[in-house]
Amino acid sequence: MTLTAARTSAATAVDPLTLEVIRYGLVSITNQIDANIKRTAFSPYIYEYNDFAVGLVGPDGQLLAQNTGGMPPFVADSVGMAVRDGLEIYGRERLHHGDVVLCNHAAVQGQHLNNTVMYTPVYAGPDRGTLIGFFAINVHWIDIGGAAPRSTDIFQEGLQLRSVKLWSKGEPIEEVYRIIETNTRVPTELMGDIAAQLAGCLLGRDLTRAIADRYGVDIFFSAVETILDQSEQAARAMIRSMPKVSTRPKPSSTTIAPATRRFRSRSR
């Protein structure tokens, strides 16, 4: 079952208390994994700068929950875009329990190659038969090879991984690990960060499945649909409450180069 299927099927009632338990339970899982990664990562990019994001993505690739910390640019659904690319490449039928997928492709995520999403499917219900989503973590990998800073070409940035499996059905793919390890200047730090990222994905998967199994897959989907609807309504209400303004560029006498102007924006 997907969220789309859940919407079109007969609605499963979810009481307000259960709704709030699931709502805050999902967010608390992402925050718990956030704390775990910062305790176990090797690189200061993660434990000092919070250059990562933790998210739960639905079975169609829609962002459902995200940690309250992390870097602001990662709020722009970078984890969801990576999952949607994996669904396009593999399809649900080839994404199994125990699979772990990597993606840092700039054309997919719109970010530099160091930002690498790792995610794993979350199956719940009897015999783990229902895909309820993906647990995903976007981490700034400390070094992925490449040329010196200020690259002018995507191929100068380093290793590109577009929806590549790191684990398959619960088993690590050693060849992919070797490719990554031999394409970084700091293998100890990077492989340590990858281990922390992997542990976060697996624990987040198990905690999310436990919530779905506790209340049932139908209740879980119904609660998530309600949360998404309420979020949309709140966002629309906030946008409607914003003042209506228009902006236009105002030329400035300050120049920074020949034939180049700096503009200021003003509201009216």
C-alpha cells in the first residue's frame, strides 16, 4: 500500500490521541537519530557543523518527517528527491528489506557531490509485507576525491553515485565500499562517517516499523495522510496571511566591474 492508495481506499479512522502519538513519534525518531549520528561520526562537519539531515520519506518519495536540527538547505527535500530517483531506477519490486542505497548525483538533488543521501526501505505489517516508506539521511561526506576547491566542472568535484546499492538484502557490497574508500583523501574519517550514517538508517528503520506495527499499517497510513493534510492547510493559511507586496530592482551607483551593476530590491 502507498499513501496514494491509502487516500483512495476506505478511510481508516484514527483517534486524535493516536494521531498525535504517531506525529510526534515520527519526529522524535528523526531527532534521536540526529543525536546518535553526532555522537558517533568522525568528521567535525557532522558533530560540530550539523551538516546533515535525517528524514522519513513515504513509499512514493514524499517527505513525511525530518529532524529539527541540521543544515537549513537540507529542508528542501533532498532526501525525498534521492528516494524518488531510486524508485525510478529500481522500482519498488527491486528495493528489498536490508537494501541500502546511496545517491549524491547533482542532477537529482541539486547539491554538490559531497552531500550524499543514504536510505533504506521500511517494511511493516505481517511478514514485513507492506512498504511504508524509507528512512533516509543526507550527510556531507568530508572528501570524495576530485580536484582542488572551486571546481568548474562536475567531474572535477569527485565521485558520483547515482542510486547505487551499498547493501543488498542485509549484506554489504564490498566492491562499493572499496570504490568509496579508494576515492577519498581521508578514508578513516569518511568510512567512520558512513558507518554512523548506516547505523542511523537501520535504527531509524526499525523504530519506524515498530510504530507502524504497534498501531497497524492502516492506522499508520491514515495518520500520515491526516498529518500531511493538516500541514498543507497550515502552510496555505500562513501564505494567505502574508502581506501582498511587489518588488522591483533599484539601480545603484556602486559598480563592481565594467558593465556590471549591483541592484537593491525595495518593496512598495
